[in-house]
Amino acid sequence: MSTHTGTASRPVVVPDVDSLVSRYVTPGMHLHLAMTMARPNAMVYALARQFAGRGEFTVSTSATHTAMHALTMSGAVKHLITCFLGDTYPTPRPNPLYRDLVRGTPFSCELWSLLSFTQRLMAGATGLPYAVTSSLVGSDLERGLTDGNPGAKYLRMADPAAGERPFALVERLRPDLTLVHGACADRRGNIVLVPPAGEGAWAAYAAEQGVIATVERIVPDDFIDAHPERVVIPGQRVLALCEAPLGAHPQSLRGLATGDEGGDVVGYRDDYAFLTDLVERLATEDGAKQWYREWVEEPAGHAEYVRKLGAARRTELTLAAQPLTPREPLAPPPLPVTAQPVTRAERTIVLGARAIVERVTDDGYDTLLAGIGVSHLAAWLAAALLRERGVRVPVCAELGFYATDPEPGDVFLFSQLHATRSQQLGGIPEILGGMVSANPRCLGVLAAGEVDADGNVNTSLLADGRWLTGSGGANDIATSTDCLVLSTASPRKFVERVAYVTSPGTRVREVVSHFGRFRRTEGEAGTDRPGPFRLATWLPPGGDGPAAPEEAVAALTRWPVSSAGCTAEPEVTEAEIAWLRSLDPQGFYR
């Protein structure tokens, strides 16, 4: 197998994706699948085709969804290092492939949060044995890394100085190979990645042997020489590469103007139709087998996969070049809206948006970090309502979106259309590090699978052993900044004690349900312990629902909290629901 020898030779340019994978990947390797918004999905499919049942790979990747399901179904993965396993579109949800993850099926798994995972790559990339993190502390993610595995990958430090957060050392991550899909590269291997950057170049530097890459186009060396600021991964790190147009499909890639005679690198959107079909078919064992046969086994390679998509779909996905004109901010939607009744989920989102507006105006938060789900709809709605009051607060998302004004009608948090309507495109360290962990005026907005009376959030594991999705960046947010948590209320969600603490509740200031808002009371004097929650506002759920606050708490939660003194929450207004339905016209979050 080819490796760098210290000479100045160019990387190898191979003719196709399957040749690239077969030449440089061998069973038993630790492969890292780079998360830079444009995933190396063409190589993921090739890995599944070539190494089904025999790869025995250790795979690290920040999130396990979409094309990664193909690698899971291939049986080529022995051990996975990740932060999320499930689906993200049309809404975040569990995937049946990972139902029995805790029992070691379909592979053994090591679970992290998004920032701590990236910090491990940063340590590997900079030649350090460990990185410092304040994530994971006090969660079951921490306990999962230490129980039966003392000190190997996670070292909790002694109590910090007064006023400082607890912290730990996390072992560096150094894969054998990092697989990257870029916008373009020259024949010297210099790779252009277009932000949002996700984990950026850290995994490329952390790889022991180097990078194998696919790109939309190989461009002349002169283009790179004229635009060195666009190169994110230098050719010195690259073993081999090949062209693979649509190599990130069904996920997205931002294009760029090259100005050379070969034309621009054309961007493309996430293929929502493909993603929806994938989720529906993987819901059953037979459907999963049929999908795998159709999209992984039957195509002889990436070129045939692209042909199978068809010209019409490829054209539909094209991300048009953006005009150099100021983008128009979202305008208030026209009234009245549809007469469809307001649902429990919509009530939760509206009450969450009200809570955010109140926290920003009263407590001085200057940044919102939107988690995926009902939480990001509430953050978007709050930002719109605040803007009507003349208050502008940037909404951020963990993969590198800063000050996003969402594209109307596109409900996916990480859409490239939202990237186009952002003020800055960075990466995970800039957002989860700089804008959240280092910013005491950031307010995190999170959703929950379960939430308990201490504010602890579970998005990982149910009491019966079923896997949910995992942390993603939620743990990083909850351990470093004040938070609001949103969830429609039921005894199944508002539990006495969560089955798994994905995100500790110490910094959760408010929990919002569809019938009211739970706020924390003052903590014990002289301690850092937060006080208990109480139902602070009340919005009767109507119909045959509970008619009084104390009845709602007893019937819809398992929380032993008081509702004494709660105030009436105004009814959802026509303007609020019009705003919300303009953001989610298809009703995915209804």
C-alpha cells in the first residue's frame, strides 16, 4: 500500500472511486469519514460494496446517518466511534438499525459528544496525547468511557478552581486513513473545501497515513496558485484522489466559481426525496435489504449510481449560484393562515419561542445555539419575533452556521440554503467552542427524548434498552451554557429520572411543554446546586385535556413539582402560528 515517503512526489490520481478504495484500504484499518458538510459518501458506498462482511474496520465519524447506513448494513464495521446514530431528515429520529446498539449490535460503539470528538481530532492533528474538554462531565457519556475502562480515553481532572468548570483530558484520535470529499483539488492534491466546515481539516492532519479524497472536479494547478486561501487540506497530506461528481449525494455540497475554462464547481442541495425514501424503506428489514441491493450492490460504481439518479433529479438538486446582492430578511407572513387547529408540537414551539424572547430581552443573552428538532424551529421563530421588536440576536448551528436567517420553507437545520443566508460560515470549534463554550451570554435551545425533574436530558437510550440517537452537540451545549429544553409533555417524556443522562440538567433554566413553562427556583444559598422546577405559566390544552395546572402536571408528567402561583400563558396568536407555518409549511413538526 502506498504511503508518504518524505519525497515531494505528487499524490496518485486514480480513474474512479472503487479503484481508489480498493488500492488504499485494507481490512482492519481505522478509517475516519470526514464530516465537512460534504460527506465522502461515494467512498462509503464503495467500502460497503468491496468489504461487505470482511472489513472489520474501526470507523470514526461524527454522525452515523444517511449513506453511513449502507456501511452499517454491509457488516464491514467492527467498532464505531461516533456522536450520533439515527436519522436527521425530515425530523431527527431513531433508526431501527441501531435499536440494539447497547447490546453490541450491529457493532461495538464508543460514544462522544460533537465538540469532544472534534477536540480529540485536534489533539491528534497537533501531535498532543490529549485534549482538554469541559464536555461529558456529569453525564452517562462520561461514565460509559470510564466504567470498566479506567483512564484509557477519558481522564477526569481534580476539582477545578473556584468559578471554573470541571474538565477532563480526552485521548487523541489518530485514524490510519481519513476519507474526504472536497469541492475541487489540483493534481498536487491541494483540496478546496467550501464551508460550513464541520470538523474542517483536523482529521486530515490527524491521519497516520494520510488522506484519500474524492472531489467534484480536478482543476488546473494555476487556479489553486491564484487562490491559495481556498485550500483547506494541503497536498502533502493526500495519498490519492479521483473525480466523483455528486460524491456527497444524498447530502449536499456548496459550489464555487473557478473562473477557468472548465467551468464552475456546481453545488447541490440535500436530496430530500432520497432521504425520505431511505428512512421509510429502512423502517422494515425487507425494505432495508431492497434499498441496499438497489443503491449499493447493483450499481457497479459511482458513475452508474449517478446515472441511476437520472438527469432530471440531478438538475433539480443543483444549487444555483448566488447573486452578489443583499439577501432579503424574512418578512412577516400574510394573515390569516390556514384554519387547521394548532397542534401540541406547535404549541410547544410557540411557548418555547416566547421563553427565548423573554430570556433574551430580560437576561441579556446575545447568541442562540439551536439544536435540531422542535428546538431549532423555536429559535428561528424567536429570532423573527425579536426582529419585529428591533432586537437582532444571531442564531447558530453546531456545524458552522452563524447568524442564520433561514430559507423560508426549508425545515432542515443544516440545509445549504440556510448557509447561503448566514453571516458567517465556520466550523464546529468556532460554534460549539467560541460561540457557546467560551460565551457566557449564549443561550442553548435543546429538544429532549426524555427530561426529568432535575433538568437532565436523554436523547440516547431508553430504559428498555432501545437506542434513540445520541448526543450530537447537545451535551457540549448543556455542560457549558444556560439552556432551555423543549418537549411536548407526556409521562413517557417528562419522567421522574431519565434512563440515560445524555446532557446534565445543571444549567437548564427552563423546560417548555405544550401546556406551560417550568422554571427553576433559586438554589440553595452558598452552593452551586440549582433549585427545583415549578410550573410558572399555564396554557390549558383544551379538548378533553386537564382543566387545571395541577391536574396537567399530574396527568402529563411524572414530575413532583409545584404549580402554585403559576400565571396564565396567552393563547397562541394568529401571527405566531403564521410565522411558524411559514418556516414549516409541510408540517413536519406538527
